[in-house]
Amino acid sequence: METPPEMPSTDGHTRAIVTERYVVESKKSAAHVPLACSTQHCAFPLDGSRLCVWSSKDPSHQLLTLQGHHQLITAVVFGNQIDPLLLCSASEDYIIMWNVAECREKTLKGLTPRGTILGSLLQTVLCLRFSLDDRAIAVCAGNKISVMDVEKQSVLVELKGHQGSVTAVEFCPWQAHTLISVSEDRSFKVWDFCVGSLIYSSSILTAYPLLNLLINEENQQLVTGSADGQLWIFSLMEGHHYHCVAHVDVRKKRETFTTRRMMAEQCSLPEDHQCRCRHEADKRGEAEATFPILSLAPCDLCLPDSQRGAFASECTKCLWIGSSTALFILNLASFELEAALHFKEFQSLSVQVAGSCAMVSEPMSAKAFCMLSSMFGSKIAVLEIDLAALLSTQQYPRAGKVLSVLASSCVLPTSPLYFGIIKEKFPKLANTKQHAVKSVVEDRPLVFHTKVRSSGYTLAPHMAMFSPKTNIKHHNKRSSKYKNNYKCKECSLENFLPRNLSRQVAVAQKPVAVSCLQFSGDGQKLACGLGNHLSLVFNASLSGPPAAFSGHDGAVSTICWSHDKRWLLSTGRDRTLRVWSVHRTELMLLLAPDAFPKPVTSAQFYYMDTFILLSSGPEFCLLKYHIDLCRDDIRRYKPKSRYKPIFRLPMTSGADITSLSAVNDFYSHIVLTAGRDRAVEVFDLNAGCSAAVLAEVHSRPVHRICQNKGSSFVAQHSLAYNLFLTAAVGDGIRLWDLRNLRCVRCFEGHPNRSYPCGVAFSPCGRLMACGAEDRHAYVYEMGSSSFLHRLAGHTDTITEVAFNPAAPQLVTATLDGKLQLFVAE
């Protein structure tokens, strides 16, 4: 038997990541020969009609050559069982099944191994696939799928319905008698091959044929790839009706992956090397003429501890993607690339441009095998890939300490936050109940006696009824409405799943958009901003007339509660910022349009109501403010509430800020900003500087950053507070972990192509709700990219969503001015 020559790798760098274990040259072109890989063997046709099997477990074994075909072999596949390991090959003359162990045993005895002829279709077979138990095999020839019984060597059923040639087929592991196929007509179909009927059919919007197919059993998802580098992931869960979970452009993912790596590396390089890195990034980002997805294979990737998400398991479910010029590892949770292996970076490889590709990696293994056939030659190579070495060279470099939303150190004297605690160093006045001496900015009276004041008009004596009681001891008690059911405890997901529509309320007589929505910290009030210049405050049950706050001359764009529930902050298209008294429904503080050179895009209370945090143009600003509670009829025309900017910081890129977020319910030094350059920047206000930049977080600018701020009524793991969401029109929602600055999951199963819909965390941190343009609100669980529930009952696009922090309730707002209250069963 002829033994093809081996070509070992000689490049030291290549040997660390990729080792060329075997290479053979065929007498015929190897451009599009079929390849197959199992955990221990690789199979490929040689010289057209000879089938060769190479052992990856014991390369010293002689190459097993199987002869029986007289025509070119067009399809090869291994069985799913290990003992016995079956191999099936097809050509225009025969379909032959081989027992690999028996064939090797006969070869060692000097006998000629023979296979079992299953049939003769006299057609070009493009795809073969064994069932999970290897008792049946699907044979795809033209637009027809023949399901054959392996033992009886007969055709069980023929499935017809595709308009083009069937290119890939898979048996569904958890649904008996279910078969899924894709074809050149750009459609996928679901069959019941037991009765020969079509269950479901759908066409995919692409101009290129679908080439391959993979079923992710753990997530119950279908993955299919096309000839132009596009991936579609569909949900196979019951009741989801084969809903599209995500659409991935591998070319763009590769460009984003390269850009992020290059930008991260620049942080640790001097300036003279940074231009060189940018030039290399531009060269690497050059698009190839073609980018077909040649093969798909599962991959269990064991990420380092520093790269895992807050709740990630030891191994992450990923996907091998084989193309003509590179191999990629795609994370099936975040739909981001974990690694890219470009063939041209390893000059010693025999195949630089592949015409066919097949990969396999064992679960929990650090090695993977890949077979490549040359697009412009006749060589076939077997590569061994060291996953640990590959990941170690491709993880984003990061310098400095690990970031955390929870403050882990005291406020530094040089920090801008120090202005919030400096007031504690001054002696308190004797009468602490008087609001006139509660100014955040120190206001020294002329006389320090307890019964003599600096002015006889500083306080209205009959207004004591409005003095808040700040020294009440709750003794772990809440109001009777919440004291029994919503104490701080672990939350049951089923009990906290609001999916039943309880009430629908129109906010105005005429349709008006609801632009912002937020519950108070105790869950008893709901504030919303409208497009008709009003802000309304409802009861949590949406019953009774709302309190109205009028004063803006444009649509209200931001609404925010203070931590103590006494104040309401709003911004509008009139470029003003207003702080209202919730109890009095009066304006207490006004920032005029000329206070900042550019409009205020985001604003909120920050650092337990110590500051007002806002963004204007490319920078954000900290305001120290004082709200005067004195009501003097004589001097009411002279307001005493005041503010003072104490700190400003721009985004590193200079791009305008589109969204801003920080935690106000507890002390945190972290501020998150999103810019029009599609980047998210993390600022550490204890250090007073930028801490990290996440480049190209979406394909479009982020319109919303939503942090997991938790609730005082539900317990969470401390690491969960480091999670935050970003949303962009047309690019779904992404979940990020602040500790490793990585996207840990992507949610794209809801339509959002033109309007910036809202997003919100549940109080338990395990659910996420978002609006959509199909008149449904979507609820996702953090552990799955497929939606958990789809909430109906809306009459227009859902613009905003908000979870009640104290009760299992969800409120949604629509573009036509309606509020919907969903409650748990």
C-alpha cells in the first residue's frame, strides 16, 4: 500500500499553535473534495476514487486505504457511535458503508477490506449524515433526501420539497424522526421522516446558497452558514416557531475582533509603535474576494478565569467556523469571536487557501484537528491545533486592576467624589431639623445660637408639616403592602415572571409617545416622561389620577428618581434640566438652556443623591447641588436652590455621548458612557480618569446603557452588579461583564430596526425585558439568547420597559401613549 509522504512543520512559532501532522498530494485536484473528521480519525478521498483514513490517536498506524468506488467520491461522513465506528462514502456509482475497525484488521492481515453497498443512486451525492444511533442515514442527491435503513440496506422514505440541491442535513437529537435540511434555494426545512411529511419551511434573506448546518443540542438551536460568510441561528425550542435568534456576519466579526485587539495592544505600546499597529490592523482587515463558510463544528472552549463571565461555567459552548483563509471560534452566547487562526500567518503550512475544510475537537480537550484541501492545488493536510496556545496569544491585553461597580476603597482626597463627603468634616449646627442649615454647600450663619438666626425670613414657621422625618427607625419593617412578601430574599424565577396583562392605561387623551419610564426605589410610584412636555407620576398599580409635572417646552427625554424618593429629575428637548419636589409637584431647581454649550443628553442623581451626573456633547459633568426647602412668601421670587459644576471629563475619542449610566442606590465610583463612535468608555471617578475603552460594541451607536442596579427587596450575588446591557438600533442588546470587559451574551431575537426601544434588568438580575417594533415586549433569561416569553397586548411599538423593584410587576410603554401592567400568576 502506498504511504504518502509527511511534511512536518519546522517553524517554532507554528509548532506552538499549529502543527501539520500529515500532508498528502493527490493526483487529482483537491479543490472541493469531501472531508470528514471524528475524534480519532480523519477521512478523505485520494486520487478521486480511493478513500483514505488517517488515525489521529495513533499516527504510527499505516494509512488505511479503502477501494470500492469507480467514480469520484463526492461525500464522506463518520458515524456517531464509537464502537463500531462506521464510515460512509458516496459517489455516482455506489453508496458504501465501512466498519473502520474491521477494515483495519483485514488490512493488517494482508486482506482487502470490503464495505457494504447500501445502494446505487446514479446521482451526485452532496451530503451524507448518520442518525444519532447510526441505524439510519440521510443521503442528499439533487433536491431529494433519501433516508435509508442501514441494517436493511433499503430506502425508508424520500423527502422532496426543495427547489435547489440539498447541501446539508441533520437529525434532531431530542426530537424523534425529525430531520432538518438546507439547500441552494436559501431555505431550511423541518421534516418528519417517519411519515415523510414537511413540518416547517422558511426562506432566508440572502443572495447566496446555504452550505452547511449544525444543531446545538444544549441551547436547542439551529446554525446554518452561507457562501458569503453569513450565519443564522434559529431557536428549536417548543413554542418558538423556529424564531431567528441571531444573524452573524463573520467578516464584520473578524474586523471587530482585530480592531479590539489592536486598540487594546496600543495601550501598552509607545506612540511610535501605535501607528504601526494601526497600519497592520488596516492590512489585516482587508476583505477577501470571497468568504464562504466551508464547515461548522462544535467546540467546548475552556476560557481562563479572567475571561469568563460573572456566571459562566468552566467551558463555554462555541462554534468552529472554517473558511477558505482562516478558522474562527465563535462564542454561541455572545456571538463574538474568541479566536481567529489565519493560514497566511503560518507560512510553513502546505495549504494557504482552502477549498474544503473539516474540524473536530473533543469535549474538555485542549486540542483540535482540522483537515484542509488546497483550493489551487492537490494537497490535503491534517492540522493539530493547541487551543490553549491559540487563546493565550489572542486574548485582549488589559493593564491595571480589575474594575468593579461596588466601591472597594475609600474616596481619595484627590477624587472629585471627595466633595461629597467633605461636608462631614464641618461641625453640625445645633438645630438639625431646620432645612435652612441642611445646604449641601456650607452656609455659615452670622450667629451660632440655637434660637437666634441670621435672618428673620429664612424659614416659614408654619411649614413644619413638610419637614421630612429622617430619624425614623424601621426595625426591619415596611409598609403593610410589602412587609410580608418582599423582604430581601432569593427570588424564584417562576414567581417573579410577570407575563399576565393586568391593566392598560392611556397617559393622555390623544396619542403621545412615552419616552422614559422609571419606578421609585420602593416600587410604589412610577414616573414617565411624555412627548407632550409633561411628566406624570402614577401609583404602581396604575390606578387613580397621576400627578402632573409641567414646565418643559419640549418633549421629556429623561426621568429619574432620587434615592430618597423626594425628588424627580427630568430633562427635555428644550435643553433644560429640572428637579421637582414629588410631594409638592413644584419645580425646585432649574438648569437653563445656556448652562451648557450643548444639549444635555442624559442626566441622573449619583452617589446616593450627592451629585447630579449629566452628559453634554462629548463630556460628562458632576454637579454639586443644594435644594432649598424654605418657603418664604415675601422672598419666594428669589430661589435659593443652586448648583455648581465641580468636575468635567470628556470621552477619550472626543465623540458626543449618547448614553450615560451610574449606580445611585449605593456608593460606586464607576460611570459608563457610550459615544457616537460606537464605543463604551468606563470612568473611575475615584481616580478621576478613564479606566477602559470598549471599541465597536455595536455596529451602530449605543442609545441605552442599562446597569444591573439590583433592589433592596431581592438578594443578588455581588458579582452580578458588574453586569450591564447596551442596546443599539438594528444590532440587538448585548450583556457585558465589567470585570473582564467582555460581551458575555447577545440578545437579537426581537425586531428593533428603526426606533430606540428601552431595556431593563429585573430586580433579581436573572431576567431582562426589552421593547420591540412588533407590538410585543420580550423577556429573556440571562442564561439563554432565546427569549423566555413574548408579551402581547400592545397597540404600537414598545418604547420603554420597567420592572417594579418591590413586586413581580413589569410596566411597558408604547409609542401611542399607553402603559401596560404585567403581573405574575
